[in-house]
Amino acid sequence: MKFVYGRVQPPYIYYFLIMVSLDKCSDLEKLKSLRENSNYGVKEERVNLFLQLNDLFRQWKDQLPNLGEIFKRVEIDWLLTVSVSDNRYGEQFIKFVAMCGYEDKPDVDKNGKPLLCRTTPIHYAARSRLSNRNTVVGELFKIYNKFNANYTDKVGVTHLHVACGCGLIEVVKKFIEFRQDLNCLGRIIVDPPMQWALLLEQKDIAELLLINGANPNVANISGTTPLHAICQRKQDDNLINIFYMINNNLCQTVLVNVFDKLGRTPLQLALARGHKNVVKTLLRYGADLNLANAQGVTPIRYMCNSNYHDYLANILHEISEDKYVTIPIDTRDNKGNTALHVALIHNRMNVAEMLIRNGADPHLVNEEGLTPLHIVSKKEDDDGFFARKFCLICEMFDHPLQFDAEDKLGNTSLHLALQCARLGVKNIAELLLRLGADPNMANKNKVTPLHIICKRDRDDGLAKIFFDVNEELSQLVLVDVQDKLGRTPLQWAVAKLLPDVVDELLNHGADISSFVFPTETYFAERSSTPESYELASSVMAVVERLEKQGYELNQSDATTIIKLFVKYELFKESTDLENDCYEDEEFTEAAKTLMMNSSLSLYNLIRLRPGEAAKQLTCMDYYKLKFFMFFHQIEVYTLFDNANHCHVRTFYLTQMKNS
């Protein structure tokens, strides 16, 4: 039965009219009419045909049709390809086609052999995101069931690959019956079926392939073998033991120390994944702990980087007790780092302890000349515990440390520790000094530990600790030594505006008579720009300390200081003094309790005229004032800026008068 309508109506009206006209027809008549009245060459009509067929197939009540008599093969291929992207009704559509008994017939060459270069709906289904993908693929294999034809798409994926990846064990058996190449050799891009099965967690498929002759050592384009694939899996299960058991039964040798294209062995991958059971099995079957990858990284290096380092350290400890296994403890990577270096860099103290227990040498240096002690000494996030524990472990296993070993720049561990701007620097410096570090060792720039302390941008009490510990140990500290630029620790302390450090140096013998005031260049070497109140109080406090010890500023010194003030605009009039602060009750109460000295509170100070305020406090009083966090909270710097600036202006006028 055929119905002819004018083609002026939109397609959806056209098909609606057809379905209304066919309302009393049989399902088979409806099916034939839909096909006869659609133009397959027009995409829009093809899509509408698929939608109508979907509705018809879901409500089918009559005898199942012979689809091969109604549709061409290319048409059914297209309909099935569309259905694999339909997450709602696609599976029903494919099942209906399969129930109808439709079977795909391959094209053949002149010799009657199937043409295998063909992308089928099975390939599209394998790439789809269907939640029921494996079921859909299984139904499609009922349609594309010529297992002597292992169709290959444009990138090299075969029907066998898809069956392995989807876990269709009965389908894989059919391919095996027809003696298909289980390794699928000759594919440039695609992994062999064995890798597909392993990476997609299809253990039964992998076992079936091995039993039936799949090569256990076949590699993909990246050099990845089945053993690499097992070691890259998320699960640390029994698959590797099954893999070896099957190959042992088949008398097949598995290459355990093979490299992929990135120079990685299966053992390195297993360690990086933290697979305890896999690692043990690999070592049992001869995995070589001495093999390094292209970057010179050994399996132990992988262990040091792994997030599973705790129990991996225990594994290697167990291995180390096996007399038939030798651990390459001190093997270096391409940067000269040993496993001990790497463990300490990554804060793996438990691994470091295992390595030292098994003979790791804590004195070996890397390309930069750094020993493990250098590494722990310069860690920014350590409060001293890490370094102390490392030294204790070395002592426990009778590995005396060389505290004055120098890196390629001549820095000792003490140099590196003092260069770190961390809260625990005092703890580590004291630890190293008490363990025997030389307080006067100079690096290649003739910089001593004392120079470094005086070059820090803040005074955190480190200088006092340094002198106190050395005095307790009866160690002489050279305070007037010059670095390669001819600068002394005192010059650096002055340039860094550290009055307490200046005091410590002068109290411990720094020669004020030969002191040369720093030039502008010194003062420019700061890592941050100071606030005006901080700069003013710091400069005047340093000058006050120097003059107290008998130093007299000359015109050049004064000019340097004045240029510094001008640079940071200290001579600008303060306009920030607000009367609101005087009327704020909370501020008034706080200001009355905060004492500037034994007889003067902040409340009384800010009510004085600037000239009178300058007489009441020393420069050091203002310097100490900047450390009160209280002022950061209530923001009253400007309230004492006037008095502070009065000292600056007095200094300026005095120097101008003397010039």
C-alpha cells in the first residue's frame, strides 16, 4: 500500500499524516509504507524515519519482519549507528533488529574474502557514552556475527578489540574459533587486545587470550607491554599472579625488565602506583632494582615520590633482608641525586631512615654539591624537627655527618639554614652549631654565617642566639671579617636597618673605629619597600646606636641618609592625623594602657606637640613601637608619625647646619 502526498508540508506533518492513514494497517504494512515514503538521501527525512521506526518497533505486535527485504544494508547500518547514540531507546531498537534475525553480510573481494576495512556500528558503540554500552555492543554482535571478518576502522580498532574491552567472553571465543590474530599486529596506533582487556579491568578476557596464544610481551606504539598495563591499573590485586601463573603453565617467558618508550619498567610503574602486591611479585620474578629510566631515576626514586611511601618503605626493607636481592641504595639520577637526597627533598623521613639503615651514604653530593644535610638544612617549612630527626638517625646508625661540607658555591649547611626566612631558623642554626658547624666558614664569595644573619631583612633574634650559643661553646666569632665586596657584618646590619643586630655586633667586638658607613648601594639591596614610619624609626635607631659607641657621622654619611629619606618621601607633611581617634572611647582606653616607656603612655604621647614628643622618646623607642601588632589592628601609625618625623627633621637641620 502506497500513499502519495504533496511535498509542500513539513516532514513532521508529512509523517503524521502517514501514520494517521496507516492507523488500521498491520505493523508490516506500516513499516513498508514508512520506508517507501521516505527519501533516504535527505538527512532530515532519514532522521524522521528513525524516529517513526523507533515508535513502531516499540509497539510491534505482529510477526517479526525480514528487515533485509525492506532496507538496504547501508540503510540498516545508518539506523543502527544512530541508535547507539540514543541513550533512551537505542538498546530497544538494536534488540528489535537482532530479534528479527537480521544478520550483516560483508562485502567480499574477487576471491570471496571479506573486505575488512570498515567502520561498523560496533565501532561507534565502543566510543559512545551509553550507560549500557556493553549490553548494546553484545546485541550488535548478534547482527555483525561473521567472526571470520574482524572489521577494522580507520584508526585500527577491530571488532576483537571492542569485544575484549567490553568483556564479551563468548564473542572473543568465537573470534578464537576462527583463528583471528589475537595480537592484532600491524596496528600503528591502537593497543593490542591484551592491553585493552587489562586496562579496562577485563581479567577473564586477558586470561582467555593468554591461554589461546596471545603474546605476553607484545608492545603497543608507546612500548607498553601487558606487564606495564597491569602495573598501571588502579587495583593492586591478584591479576599479576594470574598473569604469571598462566604463562608459567604455557612455558612462556614474560619480560619483566622491559622498558617502554619513556624508559620506564613495570617495577617503576608499580612503585609509582604504590602497588605493594605487584611490587613483591615483580621482584620475585626477577625485576631489577638497579634499572633506571631515561632520567636516571631508579625504582627507589619512584618510591620516594610515591604517595604510598610508608608501606613501600617497609616492602623495600623486607627486600633488603633477602640475601638474593641487592638494593642499589646510592645509585644517582641525572641530577646526581641519590635516593636519600630524593627522600629528604620530598619529606619522606621514614624512607630516609630505611635507606640509612641499609647503608645509604649521607655524605654523597649531587650536581650542585649538596649533601643530604644541605637538603634538610635549607627546607623552608621545617621548624627544626626534620633536621634534628635526620641527625639523630645518622647518629643511631653510626654515620657521623660532615657539618662543614661545602656545596659548589662553598656554602655549608649552616649557610643554607641561615638563608631561609622561616620561623624555625633559630632552632636549626643552634642545632648545627652545637653539633660542630664552624661559625666562621666562608663560602666562595667570602660570606660567613654572620654576614648572612646581618643581611636578613628582619631582626628575629637570630644574631643574639648565634652569639650566645658560640659563647657557650667557647667558639670565637670573627665579627670584622670582610666578604668578597669588602663589606663587614656591621656594614650589612646598618644597611639592613637592624639596630638590635648592630648592638650585638658592637657588644661582641665589632671595630667601630674602622667602620665605614654604607653607601646608597647597600641600602638599595632590600627585598621589600619599608613604610615611612618603619624606615624613619629604623634609620634613627641605627644612628643612635652607632653614635652611642662613639661613631661620628660625617657629611657623606648624612647625605646618604637624607637621600634615603627623600627617596621614601619622609619630609612630606603628615596629613593623616584625625581628631576622630581622640573621641573614640575604645581607642582611648587602649591608648591609655599601652606604655611607650616607664612614664609615658600612647594616650599622653599623641597629645604632645611634635617637638616635645621627640624629647620624650628615644629613636629606639620608636623602632620598638613598630613591632606592636596592636597598631596594625587599630591603624594609628600616623598618630606618632609627627613625633617620629620630628627626629628626622631635627637630624636634617643639624646636618645642614654642620655642612
